[in-house]
Amino acid sequence: MILAGSGAGVLARSVARRLGLRSSPVRVERFPDGELLVRLPSRLPREVALFQSFHAPVQERIVEAIFAAAAARAAGARRIDLVAPYFPYLRQDRAFRAGEGVSHRATARLFSAWFDGVVIVEPHLHRTPTLDELFAVPARAVSAAPVIAAWLRRLGRHVLVVGPDQESVRWARAAAALAGCETRILSKRRLSPSRVRVEVSGLPDLAGRDVVLVDDILSTGRTLVEAAKGLRARGARTVRAAAVHGLFAPGALAALRRARVPVVCTNTVPGPAARLDVAPLLAAVLGQQ
């Protein structure tokens, strides 16, 4: 049975239909003081998968998932897998200043205590090679490259795929390789919390080329906007963007529109740009278990 958390209800129901499984929503009520109450069916099968995407409000969705796991055990579930289309707190993978908490290990420990297995779409890992180094339970990463590559193929093989910074290498190259597109990677220097500089001088002349910026997480959009300016200065005819997780901080989508950068994302996070469906990928993974 699939339990549909508040952050991934549509995706959970889509996967359940593909697999011929029952689905049930995780019902969340709020007390006047802000505390959450989670309700599930009173009886559950021995194996359940809880779908939860941890976009804003992140902390509330974490609490919801933990409470849902506890309620599922009480209702008869003996195996509970977490399916997280978007999983949070993986970017802080070391203490950059004394006293900082390393969130990716702390978060992994928390979920390992409540779930028997974890499936995450495109975890944002850098210095930690695999999820198995973080979680104490079996953990599987699912690549969204096939759905982005399918979209790129519709644009044509002439498209140049560009990673906006060094952190985007994995995602840009994986999608481009499947689509049969050429790839380039830019470099970025952060000038302040709100300003970045993207270096495009190493690129060839882009006169008449159609360019797609590919990354895993789209939050403020500042890097993509600056990259688009540089790419157009090099002659790019069009600049589009594709991302796995469209988190979209306030004003981000409007900034991309002003910069004339159309953007598409997968539906790991619901939103107006979430037009690339990862349900077939997740159904295939769950169907193998």
C-alpha cells in the first residue's frame, strides 16, 4: 500500500495506479498551538511505502513523515519504506565554521531510525559518494536523467547542454549523454549571499546555438540568470533551463521570466514548472522490490 504524504500526494497516487496498488492520504490536522496530528487508516498491510517530498514547509513535512511512520507501525505495518521525490538537508555535508551542525548525517540518522528503506530522487550529494554512507538502512538514489534527456531529445540533438557551475557536472552530463547532446560546464564565484559571477570566457562562439542550462536544484535562480546573460553575450540564440527539483524561492520564477529563460522541472516538487514526470521511474523502482 502507498501512503501519500502532504508533499507528494499527486505523485504517490500516480505511482499507485501504475502498480495497481491501493493508496491512502496521510491526513494532517493542526492544533491551535501549531502542533500536528497525523491520521492513517486503522489497519494497514505488512508492507507500505510512504511518499513524502520535503519542500516548504520542510520541518513540518519531516514531523509529518516521522509521525506517519509511527502510526503505520501501530496499524500493523512491519516494513515501511520512505519514497522521497525531494529529500532535504543533504547540502550541508561538513562543518564550514566551528560549531555548525552537519545536517546530512543527522537527517539520515533520524530517518534510518523510523524507516526500513529509503528511495530518493537525485539526492544532492557532493563529498559523500553514496547514500549508503549516510543511512543505516538500504538507501537507493534514482536518477532523473532519463526524463530530462527525453525532453532534451524533443528539442533536437543540436542543443548544447550547459552546467551552470561545477556542482552541476553530474546532472548536466548524465542528461546530455542520454540525449546525445554536447556538454559544457561553467564556473561560478559567489560574491555575496545574493550575488554570483558566472564565467563563460572558456566557451566557443555560440552564434545561433540553442542552449539548455541543466542543474539538480533551482532555488533563487540567480546562477541561471547570470549564466544566461553570459551565454547570450557569446551569441546563444535561445537559453532554456531544466532542473530536477524546482524549489523556487520567492521571486525566482519571476526573475527567470524577466531574463527570458523558460524553465521546466520534474514533478518531485509540485509547481507551475513541474512538467517532467518521474512517476514511471519510481514505479519501476518499487516494482522491483
